[in-house]
Amino acid sequence: MAEALAPAIAAAHLARSFGKFKAVDDVSLAVARGEVFGLLGANGAGKTTAIRMLCGTLAPSGGTIAVAGVDMVRQARKARARIGYVTQRFTLYGDLSVRENLLLQAGLYGVAGERLQRRMDWALERLELRADADERAARLPLGFQRRLAIAAALLHEPDVLFLDEPTSGIDPLARQHLWELVYELTAAGVGVLVTTHYMDEALFCDRLALMDRGRVIASGTPGELLATPLATALVEFRVGAGSDGATWLAARPGVREVLPRAGTLRVRLQAGQDAGDFVARTLAAAAEAGHALAAEPRTTPELEDVFVALLEQGEAARP
């Protein structure tokens, strides 16, 4: 009973070093059953190293990992039977057909008999692979290869699913279908850990953790992270047609960054700048210089703004 109630993933003080380099440094996280947990960070932040340790393909240098109540270090084989893992790159067999790849994966996990037929039917229908069942995997488009990898990871009905950058390089419709499947799985009690660099996808997660240089520097629900106070204020302007407002704004004193958005310019100010004072001074200077600018009444931070600010704060704090 205790195992049945255990979280999908529980990791404490996880660490991994390669020589003197610490790829993952004292990371602790927990993922509940039926939860989508997002692990975010720039390339090299330690996300993939962490996920490889959590799913048992890389031994940790320190810390503990339990998956569905099973110790991943001491009972790795039993724990791996509880998980599905979809890597960033396609790692199935290109010379085998879709059907042959699925049958091979089923055999590795002991799926046989009536259950095998049921799971094969489910995979081919739910991932829309039936029309390509006899096609060599190497000949499939990237989006269909990703579908095949997910189908293979789910054949044995795992308790936990790891998705490492699952939507990278695939079209928007395929991304939507994948997230629909993720929600279908979590509704059935599967715990899902996903890494992604798409900020819109981060909002689909129940909770998030931001990694930088091997450590978790912030975590919480999307709403909690969006409420994080920013050291750099944000303002937004609408620009008249044909105006060179972006170049002019970027050169203004106190501006850290200008980010063009749909019909607006989002301006991130340098630390210590007062947003109201900056807007007033900028509108007056724009009118004098002949630039058609209008200030948006309220600028709401987005996750990308929060994450950039947190990363910069961490960078500034380093010796």
C-alpha cells in the first residue's frame, strides 16, 4: 500500500560530476502521480543529465532517487520497468518498421499475449501510426518518429513518463496532439516530467523548476513564478506605422533590452529605473523627436521575463 501511494518521482540531493565539472549539483524534486512537472533551463543547464539519472540510464554521483516507490539506484531494473523515456533524439531502429519497433519494445518489457495485441492496437490508433505500421522508421518524418518513440515508451503502461524536449522540431499541430496525450495520461494517474525550452509549453505544466549550471534556482507553479518580483521593470509601447521606434528606444538611457512583440515594443529597464518616470520621460522625448509612441497602460511579466531576470540575478551574484 505504501508503494502504491508513493510519488511518481522523489529525488533528494541529486548530483553528477564528470571529473571536476558538476553537471548536476544538489538537486531535489518530487513529482506527484497525475502531475505534469516541467524542468526548464538553457542548453547546458543540466536538464538532460538530471533526467538521465532519474530514469536510470546514468548513475548519480550522489543523492537518492525513487520512481513509483522503487529505489532507482538499488533496484534499477525494477524501477525502469515502471517508467517510459522519450529522448531528444530518435533512438529506435531505423531499419525496422513501425510495427517491428513496437514489437521489439514490447518484448523487452514482457508485454505478451492478449495484452500485447491490446497495447499494439492502442499505440497504432492513439498515435495515428496505423497507416505507416509497415514503413521503415528511418523513412518517417520527424513528427512521426516522435510519435513512434512515444508509442514505444507507453506500450508497457508505465507509472512515470519522461519526455526530454519532446516537441523540439515538430509542427504546432503535432505539439498540440502530444500535449493532449500528456493530459490524458495524467488524468489516468501517470506522473510526467518534461523538459522544454518553449515558454508557452511551460504554462501547460502543473509545476516548474528552473535549472542553471546544474542547480534548481527557482520552482513553483506557473502562477507563483509569474508573481516573482523582478529587479528590472518592464514597460511596453505601441509604435506608429513606419516608425523607427525600436532603434530609438534601444538608445535611450536606462534601457536594458528592447523586444519587438506583435504590434508593440517590450522594454526591459536597467535595475533601479522607475517604470512610471521612464515612460513619462520617454513619451515627452518621443514627441519632441517625432516618434509616434503610445504607452500600454499595464505590462504583465511573462515566464520568459521572469526566467531571464532570475538567470541574470544568479549571474550577478557569482564571484
